[in-house]
Amino acid sequence: MTGIVDYNAGNIKSVERALDAIKAPFIVSKNPLDLEKVDRLIFPGVGEASYAMEQLRTTGFDSFLKDWAAAEKPLVGICLGSQIIFDYSEEGDTKCLGLVPGKIRHFSNLWKERNPGADEIKMGAMEPLTLKIPNMGWHDLTFCNGGSNLLEGVKEESDFYFVHSYVIQPDDPVIIKSYATYGMMVPAVVQKGSVTAFQFHPEKSGEPGLRILRNYVAADL
């Protein structure tokens, strides 16, 4: 059984529709006690990091998610949920859950710090000057560092739907399992132990996204 964390800051309905489409059983709850016995969690999110963290503390999901990850149980974070599992976000100067070491930084700050070499410039590394924030739209993925078991059956360069202004920057780049490109390398799938972060929206990404969700809930299908 899959549990969906409802903390008043998530894209719950789209995740529900996707799980219905693949006929995967799930429950949604605002109460951590209701999700204690599920096999895996989906932690969605939209909006602003500091508000989301406030909601997690109010509902008790902050300590619940920390205990869940410490017990090495499967957890998938989506969009904002993929970001606030890290230590810190520049959005609202927010201390986050700290399930995975790393920071969340705004595109503009990362672009300003870049110092591309001549080869990168030839390949369009100066493109950020013309790019809009938020990054909103479809991008193909490049697999790296051995990929992820959750990407099994997904063709490399499949398109996925992104909406974000902030970028995952894990302390250990080896845990990046795929990336997109938007003026720089944008970590798209990050996996450390039982915790996986999807910067894109698998539930809004057509068949490739549904394949990822099928892989995640495979034991129930």
C-alpha cells in the first residue's frame, strides 16, 4: 500500500489520478498515524519552502518523515517535496528536513556563479541570459551514475514536465541519477538509500512518468 502525505502544500489530486490510472492502491492522510503501516510514501509538494516546512511541523509530518527515512523505508519526494528533503533551501532562508545532505539554490544564483570554459560556451553555456525563471516545461533526461531502479523501462531522453525556480544541489553528486539541462545541469532524479527525489512531476509526464510510478509501486500491481 502506498501512502500520500497531505500537509496542505501538495499536488495531491494529480498524484491520486496517476495512481488510479495504474490501478495502484493508496491512501491519503493529513495524519501521520494513518500512514504508519503503509509500505511506501509519496511526498508531493507545490508552493514555497518555508510555508511547507511550517505545515510539516504543524501536522507532525516533519518528525514522522525523519523517522521513516531513518528506518530506511521507501520515500519519493516530488517537486517541492523533492527539495525540502534536503538540509536547506534559499527559498525563505529555510531549514528543511535534512533527510539527504545538500542545499536548494535559486537558478539565478547558480547561473551567476558559473564560469564556463570555452567548450561550454560554444555549446550554449551562456544560454541563461535568455532563459526564464521559473523553468516551466518539458525536458528530456540524461541518465548518470548508474541510473535508478525507478527508471527501469524508461528510455533515456524521454521528456518530463518541470515547474521550478530552485535547483537541488546534493553534497554528493554521485547520488544524482539523471539530469536535465536548463542553462546548467539540473538534477532531476536523486537517490540515496530508500529516499528518492524527483524534481519533475512524474504524475504529469505521460507514459514515462506512469512507468516510474509503476516501478515504485510494483509490489502492489
